[in-house]
Amino acid sequence: MDAQVDCCRVPRHGAHAQRSAQPSGNDPRGDSVPHAREWAEQDGHQQLRPGRHQLGSGDRGSAAAGDRPNPGEPVRILAVDVGTTSAKAAVVDGGAIIEVAEAPLGLTHPHPGWAEQSPADWWAAVVSATRALRSVGDVVAVVATGQMQDLVPVRGAPGDGDGAVRPAILYSDQRAVAEHSALAALLGTAWGDAALAQPDSTNVAAKWKWLVDHEPANAAATDVVLLGAAAYVVWRATGAATCDPTVAATTGLADVVANSWWGPVVAATGIPLPSIVGATEVAGYVSPAVAAELGVRAGLPVVHACGDAVATSIGVLGDEIDSPYAYLGTSGWVGVFRPRAEPRPGVIVLPGPSADRWLSVMPIATAGGAADWARETLLGDVDISTFDRLAAGAFAAGEGVGFLSQLDGTRFPLPDPFACGVLIGARRSTGRAVVAAAVYEGVAQVLAAIADVVVPQPAGTDRAGLAVCGGGARSDVWCQVIADVTGRTVRRVSDDHASLRGAASCALVALGGAPVGAATTLAVFGPRADRRRAHVAMGGVLTGLAGSLAPQFAELARIRAVQSENVHP
């Protein structure tokens, strides 16, 4: 098939498009709501429309007058976040979490590299968590966020069973490598230009091609492909098949900057796509049957919020631009909202809640995981508090000891899946405290390097401060180290249920209110000038070391593979 299709026109293919174009009829208020395949076309594009909409503007998806709470009334939102391991539900008043409940989710791996979940299990977990909330009957709207980049083929209407054609194929699933290679050869570098980064083998376009090739009956039975867990929740609640702009940008199916599905990949795959509704627009209304299941009122507006990465960022940063933050979990990232899309090598760019909010983010494969590995493996399985105390008592860079923290490979400055961790500069006199400090400082060096890429600082100006959150940020010692290494003032902020706060913010804007504010600052750490020179020098050493050892990392990976074949022929 010719990849040079008119990328300004999104074709509607075959029976799938005809079936999914039919309205679900599920609007208890009788108003017009966006249904599957209800196209908003302008000059041939289907608009992603991440823009913020004013009430009364007449845009499809803007909140109707009846959706708006009266002035002075509490605006309580039911916010739902469907992750990989659990579904959370919360009642949120403004930016405050009133109560939250959680229900676990299972994950299956039918074959190596596969990852699947049951959409019916997503819904059951959402219902279970929501029913556990005592004040859910007071909410005036429902909003959903969750895991992104899933392939969720559905058929029929929500009343016809769970609607799932088969289990959802998750974002991490690697089964479509061959299909991805074929699409990449067909579409060329233009695919990466449209997606703002060359898609990898986990993209949804390749997964749909896999379904067509390997499960043709399931592909033929599909009316529309939903693209994330939140989309399935919205579909079950309202009958509307929708996608938010953030998730659309992760799928390999969108021309992200043009705010449209990308014609060549749609033509090459024939995938039946949903309507794309802005994250601050009303996607539909709660049906009577679902209202009874959840314990809410029928006819409440439902908002498909930004996918979880952006929802979390909203929960941390609020509406702030050019205010970077770092997340320190087992892995981590540095992100910042910018007023426009600014693609750069290694930087993931995602549409935010409005046309002037774009999330630039760079991931870190190993953050808190490096500290866990060091305390368990190098330091005799000491507990976290002991490791923290040891690190507080040393200055590793000042003793010429450094640590490359890339235990799970690295994506910066160049992707290298074979990259390994390296402790350099150790001598017989090097004690446990120096090793602990080197690990904290090594992760901080990665944060410093990618923060300078994500938020370029004009020459002669002070670096912007850095908010930090996540489990690793609970350590005062590590926060101080990050301030010292980055040369930035570090603010530890509350990230309790940030994704739920961010989702609620989208709903508040959809109802005509203001977005939530930035997360509360819990502590502030300033850089210590007397350590700056050593940290800058160590950064240069580690950067050079990572580049020079790349061939050796690849050879070590080859040795491991050969040995594995000998042991398991």
C-alpha cells in the first residue's frame, strides 16, 4: 500500500467505520454527545482539539448550562485512575482528596513478551472502588484517567455485555515486532515526524496489524478500538467511544502537532478509531444503569481526562509553565509544561490539558531502583533508613568516587539497552558511606543532565528550581544531594494521588471552573556552593565513561546471551 496517502484526510474504512459511526443513543438528557466515529472534520483533519473551551462557546463537548454547579456549591468530582496493578477511585473537592479507595487488578502473560488485561476486570475494579466511597452520591461529574497506549477492541453497545472482543493488549506488550518493522519500512521517517518520535514496536498501529494477521475473526468483529483503560471506562459509562489527545499522541496513530489522526498509518492499517475529545470537554453522560452500579446520579457529565502521565504532571505542577519536576520511583522522569510542542532528541512531547500546555518529559530507567539494588546487594541488605544515614555521612564526588546508575540500560544521552551500572574510583579505603553517597549522587547526575535538556536555560540566567516527588523524594538526604548536583533549589512536594488530582482538574475546567493549583511544598533544599565544583567535574567523568564503555556493554550482553544459550539450549 502506498504510504504517500493524503495525510490531511482520515479515511473511513469498510464495515468497521459504518458500524462504529452509529450513535449509541445513550444520553439520558437527550442532548447531543460525541459517539464513536462522530468526526469533527476541518480541512480534512479530525481534530484532536486539546484546547480549553469556554462555556457557551457552542463547541461539541463543552459543558451545558445544566452541568455547571451553582456558585458557592461544592464541586465534588468522582475521579478514577485505572493503572496496571489497581484501579483507584476518589472523591475530589477542588484539589483536595476527600476519600480514596482502591481495587487490585491482575495481569496475564499468555506468551513471553505478551501483556494482557481483561477490560471487564477494569470495570469491576472501578465499580468496587467507587462503591467503597461513602460520599460518592454527592459528586457532580465523573472523570477518568489511566494507562495509555492499549489496544482495546470493542463491539456493540455497553448494554450488550462487557463489549470486549478479546483481552486488552497493553502498552508494554511486545508481540507486534514484525508488524512494526513492516509499518516502519512502509511509512519511513515521516511516521516519526508525525508522532514527534519514531514509534517503537509497542505502538498500537502495529498491534492492530497483528490482530488482523493473527486473529482475523476478532478484528472483523471489532466496531471500534479504544486506546486506553480510561477510554473503556468512559465507553461503559456513556456509550461514547473517545480518546484524549495525550493518549492519541502515544499510539503511533496521530499527527500530534497537526492535531489529527495521521492518514498514512490509518490507511495502512484500516484501524477503526474513536472520536478524539479534548481532556477538558464533556465526553458523555452517565447512563441510568451505570449510575445504579456506581451509586451516582444518572446524567452526570463524564470527562475523559489526559492519560496518566500528563494527569500526574497536572496533579504536581497545576497550571505552571517552565517549572520542572522530577519523579523518583523505582524508575523516574523529569517533566515540564511548555507553551508549545518542542520536539528534541530524547524528549517525549505530549499534548496537555489545553492548547498552550505541552508536557516535555524524559524518562530515567533506574532511579530509586539503584538505591534499592545498592543497599540490598552491595551493603548487606541494610534498610532504607540505614542507607540514608550512611549517604548523609559522605561526599563521594569529593573523594573521587562516582556511580553510573544505568542498571536497567539508559535512554540518555543515547538509547543503550546494554548499558550497565559502574562504580568508579573505589579504593581499599572507600567505605560503605561513600558507596551509598555515590549511588544517590549518580542518580542525581542523571537528573541534572536531563533537566538541562528538558528545560534549556539561557546563558547567564539562574537555573529554574526543581520540584521532586515520589518515594525517593521522601529522603531529606537525597533531596539535598539533588540540589547540590543540579545546582537548583529543590522543593519536595506532595504527590499523594497526583493522577487523581490532575484528572479532577480536567473535570473542573470542563464544568467552567479553574484548574487545581500546584502540589503543596513540604520542604526546600538549596544547593551547597562548596560542593558544586566536584559535582560538575564528576558529571563530566561519568558522561565520558558512559560513552567510552558502550562497546564493552554490548560485548558483555553478548557474553550473557551466549552463556544463556549454553545453559538453556
